[in-house]
Amino acid sequence: MIRVVIIGQGLVGTHFAVGIERLKQNIILDYGVPLGRKIPIPYKNIEIVGSYDVDNEKVGKTIYDIALRVFPKEEVPETLKDIVVKRGIHLDSLKGLPFKAEGIEKGRSLREAIDQLVDEWRSLNADVFINVITTEPAEVIGSVEKIEKRIDEGKISASQAYAYAVAEYSRRVKSAVFINAIPSPIANDPGFVDLFRRNNAVVFGDDGATGATPLTADLLEHLHERNRRVLDIAQFNIGGNSDFLALDQPDRNTMKKKTKSSIVEDILGYSVPNYIRPTGYLEPLGDRKFVAMIIEYLSFNNFKDELYIVARINDSPALAGLLIDLVRLGKIALDKKAYGTIYEINAFYMKNPGPYKAKSIAKTKAYDKLLSWLRINT
Amino acid sequence: MIRVVIIGQGLVGTHFAVGIERLKQNIILDYGVPLGRKIPIPYKNIEIVGSYDVDNEKVGKTIYDIALRVFPKEEVPETLKDIVVKRGIHLDSLKGLPFKAEGIEKGRSLREAIDQLVDEWRSLNADVFINVITTEPAEVIGSVEKIEKRIDEGKISASQAYAYAVAEYSRRVKSAVFINAIPSPIANDPGFVDLFRRNNAVVFGDDGATGATPLTADLLEHLHERNRRVLDIAQFNIGGNSDFLALDQPDRNTMKKKTKSSIVEDILGYSVPNYIRPTGYLEPLGDRKFVAMIIEYLSFNNFKDELYIVARINDSPALAGLLIDLVRLGKIALDKKAYGTIYEINAFYMKNPGPYKAKSIAKTKAYDKLLSWLRINT
Amino acid sequence: MIRVVIIGQGLVGTHFAVGIERLKQNIILDYGVPLGRKIPIPYKNIEIVGSYDVDNEKVGKTIYDIALRVFPKEEVPETLKDIVVKRGIHLDSLKGLPFKAEGIEKGRSLREAIDQLVDEWRSLNADVFINVITTEPAEVIGSVEKIEKRIDEGKISASQAYAYAVAEYSRRVKSAVFINAIPSPIANDPGFVDLFRRNNAVVFGDDGATGATPLTADLLEHLHERNRRVLDIAQFNIGGNSDFLALDQPDRNTMKKKTKSSIVEDILGYSVPNYIRPTGYLEPLGDRKFVAMIIEYLSFNNFKDELYIVARINDSPALAGLLIDLVRLGKIALDKKAYGTIYEINAFYMKNPGPYKAKSIAKTKAYDKLLSWLRINT
Amino acid sequence: MIRVVIIGQGLVGTHFAVGIERLKQNIILDYGVPLGRKIPIPYKNIEIVGSYDVDNEKVGKTIYDIALRVFPKEEVPETLKDIVVKRGIHLDSLKGLPFKAEGIEKGRSLREAIDQLVDEWRSLNADVFINVITTEPAEVIGSVEKIEKRIDEGKISASQAYAYAVAEYSRRVKSAVFINAIPSPIANDPGFVDLFRRNNAVVFGDDGATGATPLTADLLEHLHERNRRVLDIAQFNIGGNSDFLALDQPDRNTMKKKTKSSIVEDILGYSVPNYIRPTGYLEPLGDRKFVAMIIEYLSFNNFKDELYIVARINDSPALAGLLIDLVRLGKIALDKKAYGTIYEINAFYMKNPGPYKAKSIAKTKAYDKLLSWLRINT
């Protein structure tokens, strides 16, 4: 069994929970789970054992209760009634957003809060932690020493604190995996990768590669392989889920903009004027975001071609599908004792694949590398 | 030097001629030539030595004259004044289209016409033949014997007759290359591949992979690698060049529909309801065709995503850019004595890659195979 | 009360039936009913009293049963259990489509079949007849005499036979309204308009203005009012309902193409190369069709602008919403004794507004005329 | 003759100047000039007599010189060599943008600068002033007294100072027209309208209705006339001209956002969540901006339809075409002594039609009002 803890019981966490239970009960097929049955870990081996959040509207509720806010009753598996959302670390990660939130660090030191988490996780016997909290401002810290200092001071983002806690848990209890599906740099922070390696732990990250960005990566590769000269790219994203609400704040938006636009130069080998970022919040769109994109390029004989893409993409299920793989790949990494971070996995599943300064490559090339790491023949 | 003969002095042939001369004169960069400087054959080694057509408005004119109908005067290289378009084989390939056309086979046997071509080519000392005549109805013949019989009877399409002539030229004069950039099955006809192999000749084909089809192939691969379930695909193409005019005839349209829709099942591994074909002719669009596409698929948890693509693509330059590579690859194949056809080249450059029953694969995967065949490291 | 008979219990008829019942029960709001509460006839005055079809899978069933094939059970009003679909006139209107169909004219003269319908309608005391059978080949007949002759011979389309029957019913029983929501020319046939006028009956038609065509009309007006020069228009439509299946047959497709492209010159005052027609059938799209459109035009100083429109439109509900108005407008016309046909109504609600040779105008201009006919101030 | 002064010799002013000269010389047709030959003032009656700017790169140059930066030499009329760009009022209107700018108010009072302008204009015997300076932050002042006070203090935007100067010119010299084609509220400021009326002057404004906004207005009207319920609208605009560069500054962007989104509620009669604003700057797009839009609405029976629009629009020519009309309408207004502002003109030509609190209506309805004001029968 792979015992999973969800950190951030938002839409993605809820789609993950509902989806894995429905998969286990054979109610749905495994569409959107990239590796599907190509890896020999059956879905029934995945068990959700814990869930954390800081939104007062969620803490104390079961995942079942929370899922009812999104799914029709007949689609929510009863098994989710068993998992109650516990209070986690806040560290102002929801500051400025219209939620009442509070963290277990309130009124005491962050180290004490982390100790409590580690103890809770020990009793859950957890293996894999999925970080899907709301996008927060955060930056690379750089070394284990500086991370320790920041933990002492409590000057650190929530994701970083959770990553630290998972590393601690690995040191004190058992080797574990931290999957960082949001933009905060963890797998891209040499300090954190070092910390995980030292503590026999695994980290995947950063920022799950869903939506228009991986598609853009593969489109750019397509143009690149034809030696077309890309002149400009604009990519607009607008949605109505709480992630878009959060990204309306400039410092959070910057987090996304960075992970989204780095791909262009990495893939093409030259810089291109671009405008790639989440653009706004429009409530009625809900989780089914609207993407609009233009790519202009020069073809042979200096003729200019134009490519326009419009898409409607269900944001949270796409990421939840990737997480089903990442949980299983975490288990494989633990079995292989492949501690630290693994570029071959990050390159396919993440927008900003760690380790630090690793290049983005086209996702289709990353897919080949992934299969090759897994020794799967295509 | 690689001595090239253009068969069909239409838009593609003209873009090829203008483009290669401008490349040789360093007036343009090599955007749209996929391999660019990755293969060690400089553009200046390519020399156009002959051109054939059956349209009375073109035969007897120079490529320079014809290019002036499309390009502003200052962009047409003077060197094209040296090449006069000769009359080629018609065999009703322009039947039903608003052109006055006549072939050298008129009033005598097809074999005599072919003999004349072989003699002309001998005097040109040609190496590579590019077939870019207008899309014609044609079907697989199947064996060398049957091809010979059809030649005897004159019951064969123009492309097939040209292919036969190039094979004959290879037998009688020197090994040569036939690049079939239109849908007529040549590299997909076991008979022709056999004939080329026996005669120490090379054939690439069929149907140059430009426009929306290779893009669709790579998009489908992108979805496939995420295990998304494609529900339906529609791809509309409309343009105003003479190829679209030709494709308004049902039997020619069917030729394109076949090569376009075969990719879907090959890449995804299951059949998908689809509507992929040239849709119509709209004169003011000219060579800059309009493509509109929808792809619907199931993501994780059975959520349906929708992808819409709108593109404006300059049809002829795109294919001309590929031909610059194919001419050079033809030379490499001759040097390697790789007679018959070469899947690793066809798979990337062709919509319907020969040999017969070879699978379509994503173009990005084909690109890797191509580099690997060329022993180029990525 | 307005007693309505549905002719053709397909998707549109079913959306009409389900929608009007839900409107009467205040389950839905009247979105998509253009005049809404601007005209003083409440929805509860509309009563469906009869339904006709020729598909053996439908005849004998209730509208309730048929609605269950499309709507979830909880959305289908119980009141629809009372209306059983009767067998109507076939006259090969479904020929070539994958349905088993038979008409009451089988084995006897068409006049006898029409007499039977008139008798049935007498007992239903019907006021308004909605023609929503599948698009069929049909052409203008031209005079009452010729119509009579065709009825005698049985050489007439199903819609024309129904229209004749409604005129007969008006003569023998009471003034009634025939709403022709399909392309067959009825309101555009001087013979039929004459027949209706003579018999104190009303006809609206032809071809309900839903989908991309009315939008195109208003877009063209928008460009026209800015004196922009439209260069070309292409409009692709593809869907998965049985109307698209029918339109895959060339003679039916031609019916639609005519009513769709006539608007361009009427509105702009000059002819424009265009490609406007239903393009294909793609089953998984269902009733939610995909529309893709390009309009290119010259702006000031000869600069070319480009407009691309992509839409997903639920085909049948849109027409059903218009029918709610047309039924009420039919009643108003009867009260006003406005026999024959009424351009001010057709111009807004129809793609090809009768009478014969009446011009298409922009729908927004037609809307003003409609309100003015109704003496509603804006 | 109508003697015209251009204020702001940017792209729009240059397209206006080049276009009117080419129209007068019959080199181009009057596409994009809405009223064209419907009003009896020939284009040759329009004469550009002056031009103002504050960009040091432009002041002292002729319009001919400036036009060469945008148009190929053969398209720039020689007549433009006669008009030298004079230095105008700056008042920080280009602050923060990458231009070196300076105004004639530098080193003296604003009233002295205005006096100088009035004197220059007297010698030019000007009739109509076109304000096409870069979008600047500005807000309603409200009364003539407050405007006078702001002029005394020099605390006013450049457009407002120009408007004041034109009013002064009208008082001291002759009745004149101020056409405010940018978002600064002039025709929407009761103070300015009052001032113009008192001084026998005419003002049109505000913010020329080009691009996607008037199209959106007519699309919303189209939906409104079908009683469809609009759920949400997002409209993205990105371009590479200096207006988009300016709009990247938040306070300037707000100016546009206001005039763009006010139309929604005015036309539909209810508020709709929307995201309508210039979105970003992407240099290679140049003046040919990229617009992407989504509109979702409920159709009959609660079905949701989706409309996506992608457009490439040449920004500056579109506005220049409107200005050709507005100059001539200004002359008509002067002849009619219709002082103050004229809603019937503003409603069609402006995004935010004055007077203050006047409602936006669909442009197609405004067009009818315009023709009716002009007593032109449709």
C-alpha cells in the first residue's frame, strides 16, 4: 500500500481523492493518468490516509463533505467519509484571499508545529505527501543551513515548511516523498534537494504541468523541429476557481509567469517576445478555464504563418490525473532508493522541473526520458 | 552538385525554385528547412536543371516568368531565367480543371514519351526529381509486372508514369531519386518500391507533410502521452490555390482524405470519429489557407476538455522548405546506396509514409528516428 | 388557448415540448424566447395537442417516451405522457437515412391521407402547426393550380403536403397557422402564400434562423455600417444530430446552402466569394454543433483585418425557443386576420424570409421591424 | 474647405493624414469611412493645416517624414511634406513612456501656452481639431469654474488643456470642433460640454469606437434580441503599438477598462461578470492587434452556448477611417450651429459617448440614430 497525505484540500485534492476512489471501484477508466497500467502498481494500492488545510470552512470536515460541494452526491465515494481534514500550517499562505484561515503554528513556534505534524504522520504511517495548496509567493532559499534558519525564524512559506516537515519525517520515521504540484520552488531549490537527499527522502517538483503550458511546449518543439522562426507568443488564461482568484494578486501571478515563460527559450534556443501568464479571474468560468493563444512564426521564404489556439480545459482533474502517477512513481523512487529529486520524472510532470537550473524540454521528449528511466519500451 | 528536376511548375515548385536561389544568395535565412545546417550539404550544391509542366500557359516560359506571377519582381532571382519549362506527361492529370493542358504522350505511345523524358534527363544529368504536380486520382498498382502492363496500356496516372520514367532513367543512365510530394501512392506501392530497388533508385513519399496534418499528429501524440481519450476530431481546410480548386473534385478530395485521416488510429491506437479533409475552395484566401480544428477528449474523472485551433498557413512555402531537405537527403541516400524507400525519412516528411502499410507515427517521434538514421545527436 | 400540433417529433419538436411545459410550470426562465414577456400571451396559453412523425421508432410512443431519449428523467414533464405521436405523411422525406419510416399515404391516394389529417386536426381543434421534419429536397411550385396538380399526382414533398393540408384544414374547419421551420420553400412559394391567403390561413417561413447564419447576418451588417469591404467568408458547421446526418446527402445540403448564403449579397449590396454551408456529420458532437468561421475585410487605407469565430451552439433548443414566439405570433396574426405570410415576422425568425424574392436584412434591423409591426416601443 | 489640426502625430494621426491625401487623389477607395459618400462633403474639402506633438523625435519633422517610418515611400503622398509638426502641450502626458517629450508650457504658465496655441490656430484659420494623443490618466472635472481653476493651476491633463484651448479659440476667433478620440472624459464632462456650448463650439467624444468593443456591443445586442442570458464575457487585447505600451501602465489601463466595460450593462440591462480590457504589450504584433474573446450564454431550456472570437485588427487605420467622417460631421454640426455635444454622433463613433451619463447602445442602433439625425433614409 502507498499511504498518501493530501496537503491542501482544494479542488485538485478533491478531484484526486474522488478520482482515485472511483478508479479503485472501477467506476471510471484511467483517462488522464499518463502511465495508466504501464507501471505495475495497481490503483487499489493507493490509500488516502490524511488531509490538511487551513481554511476554517474545511478543517474538521470530511473529504466526503467537501467533495459534495463540487460533485453530485452519486459520484462521491462513501469511503471519503473516513478522512477528516486536519488543520495544517498557514504562514499567511491564504493572506489577502477571501477565506478565514488559521494554522497550527499560531501561538507557538513553527518548529513545534512541525513536530506535531511529524507525530501525526507517524501515526498515519504516511509514505507520500501531495502539496496542492493555493499558489503562494515563495523564493529559492538555497542551502540547508539557510532553510534551518528560516524555520527557526518562522520566515518561510507554507509549502517550504511542509517540505521541511516531510524531510524531518523521513529522517525521524521513514523515507517519504514530497510531491510539490505548485510553483513554490522546492525541487528547484538546491537547499531542499540537498535536505531530501541527506534525509533519504524524495521530492518531485515544481508546479504540475497541466493546462496550456505543456501543450505550448510541444507546439514549440513542433515548430522547432521544422526550423520555423517563432516571432511572438501570447497565451491568455482565465478561470473561476480559487487558484485564478489567488493569481489576481501580483506577487502570486509572478510565481506562475516565471514557470510558464521559461519554457520558450529552453525549447527554441533563442528568446522570443512573449506574454504568457494567468490573465484574470472570471467566476462563472469555474474550474473549466478558457485559454487563448497566438503563435506567429516565419516559414520558408519568409512567409509568416499564424496559429491561434482556443481551449476549454478542466483545470483540477488534469492535475489530479498526474498526481495518480506521481504517487506511484514516488513509491518506485523509494523502492529504488533514488533520493533527492529525479529530473526524468519532473521533466514530464512539472512546469518547472527540478533540480535547480535544469532545462525545460518538450514534454514529448520528456515522456521518452521518463519511459526510459522506467525501462518501459515504447 | 545535386541536379534537380521539378515536375509540375506550380506554386510549390516555384517557391522551391525562388527559395533555393535566394538561400544560395544568402538573401533569406533557412527558416522552414527542418534540418537546416544539421546536414553537411550546403544549399549552393543544389542546382535546378529542369522543369516540366503540361499547362499551355507555362510550357515554354522560364521559371522566372512564372515566378513573377506570384512574387514581386525584386524577389525573383535572375538565375531562374535560365530554366525553361518543358512539356511533360499529362495523362489527364489536369482533367476537369480550368487549364488548357496537353502532354508529350499525345499522339504516340506512353513508352515513347517516357523514352523521350529519359533522353532529356540524360542530357540534364539529373539526380533528383521532385513530383509536385496537382493532386490526381491514383491507386496502388501492386507489382512491377502490373506496372509494366499499365505503362504498356497507358492506363496509369501521371505521377506513376513519371515515377516509372525515373526508375527507367536510373536503370539506363544513373541512380536517381524520385520525391513524391503528392498523395498518389508511389512509396506506398510495393510495386514501385520494388521497381526502384531493382533499378538502384530511391523513392521518398507520399504526400509532403505540411499544413495541419503533421500538427494534428503531434497534438494527438501529446494527448496520447497523457492517456486522454480523444472523442472526436474535425479539421477543416480551405484555400484559394489551384490545389484546393483541384480538391473540390470528389475523386481528388478522396486522395487527400485518405492520407490525412490515417494518422488518427495509428497514433492513438483506437479509432476516433473524425472529419479530416480539405473542405473547399475560396479564391481570395490564395495560398494562405485557413484551417479550423476541434479536438474533444476526456480528461481524468471523465471531464471533457475542448481544443480549438485556427491557423493561417502559407501552403506552398511550407512544402518547398521540406523539399530543400528531401533533395539533400536524396543525395545522402544515393551515397549510402540505400535504394528502394526509407521509412525513417518518409515518416517525418510525408503524410502517408511508405513503404506500404507502414504506420504513421507522431512527427516528433519521426524526427528522432530521422536524426538517428542520420546519426545526428540531439 | 393556442392548440399546437408538432409535425416531426425530432430533437427540435422535443425541445419545444419539454421547454414549453417547463416554462408553464415555472421550472425554467424564458431565455432564448426572443420576445419573452413583451407580447401579452402567457406561456400557459400554449397547449400541445398533437404530434406527427413517420419514424416507426416514434409512432405510437408518447412525447414523454421520446424525450427520455434526450433528457434526464427528472427534467421531462409528466404532462407529455398524454400526447401520443401519430403517423404522418412520409413521401420519401426520410429516404436514404437510417430510419424505418412509413407514411399514412401508403397504399392510397395523397388526397385521402390529407383528408384523414384534416379530420384528425378537426377533432384536436388545432390552431398552429409547427413543421420541424428533417430537411428534405423540395423546390418552389409557383401557383395554386400547380400545387393542386402535384397533390393529385402525389409528386410533392412532405412539407408541401403538410402545408397543403393545413390550408385545407383552414378552409374546411377554421383559420390556422403553418410555421415552416425547415428550408423547403413554403412562405417563399407564391403558390402556397396565395393558397394560404385564399383560405384565411397564415404561413411563416422558411427555415428557422438559428445557428451561425443570423449571427453572420448581424456581423455583416456591422461591417457594412462601417463601410468595410468584405473580401471573403467561410462558415463551417458540423454536428452530430440527425439533421447533420441528413445534410450529408448532397440534395439536402443544397437546400441549406441556398438559405444560408443568400444573406451575404442582400446585406452587403455586392457579391462576396463565400463558402457557407453545413459541412459534415460527426456523431459525438451531438446536438451541440461546432461552427468555425472566417471573415476577411478591408479597413481604411486598404489594411486587411481578419475575424475568426468559433462557436459551440446547441442547435435544437435555439430553434425551439424561436418556436415559442412564432406560435404566439401565429395567434396574433390570426386575431389580426393577417392572412398569407408576414415579412416582418419572417425577416427576424427565418433564414429565408418569405414572401418570394423578399430580401434578407440584418436580424437586428428585422427585430426593429418586428417590434414596430407589434407596436412595441423599444 | 474644412481646415483640420491633428493633435498627436502618432500612428492614428499619420494614418489619417496619409489616408485623406490618398482619398483626395483617388488612390484608395473609402473603405472604413462609415458614411462614405452618404454625406455631401467631398473628401477633397478636407485639408490638414496643422499638427502638434511633444515627442522630440517628431517636433520639427514633417508628417511626410513621420509617415515614412510606417509606410513604404511610394504610398506616402508628397503633399504631406508641407505640414511641419509643431510642439504642443505635454503636461506629463507621456510620463513613464520611453519617449523624450517636452511641452510649450515648460517654463511658463499654462495660460500663456494656451494663448500661443490660440494665436497659431488663428493664423491657420483652423476649423476642426482631432485629439489622438496617447491615452493618459484623466478624470471628469465637472464645471466650467473648476476647469478654469485647474487651468490656472496647471493641474489638468493634456487633452483637457487642448479642449480648453479649442473652446478659447472658438470664443476669441471662430466656432470650431474638438474631436476627442481618446478615453479622457471631455464630451462626458458636464463642465467641458457647458464650456463648448457657451463658446459656440462643438465637441465629439470620448474614445473612438474601434477594435473589439463596438463589435462586442453589436454581439451583445444580437444576444439580447434573442433574450439569451449572457453569463460571462472576457475580451483580451494585445498589440505592439505605443498605445498598448502606454496601456501597460495601470492608471492608463484603467482609463480603457472603464470605457470598454460600461457597454455590457447598458445594452443587456443586467450586470454580467466580465473581464474586458487591454491585456498587454507584445512588440512584434505591431499595430495589427490580436483580440480573443469568449461569451457564454444560456439559450432556451437552459442550454449553455459558447462563442469564441479571435481577430486580427489593424488598430490605427480603423480609427483614422472614423475620423474622416467625424471631421465632416463636425463641419455639418457647425453649419447647423449644434453647439455643445451631439449624442447621435457620439453614440456611433465613440466607445464612451457623451454627454455625461448617456447610455451606451448597440452600434447598429446608434447607426440608425445617426442616419436619422442626418436625415438620411436607409
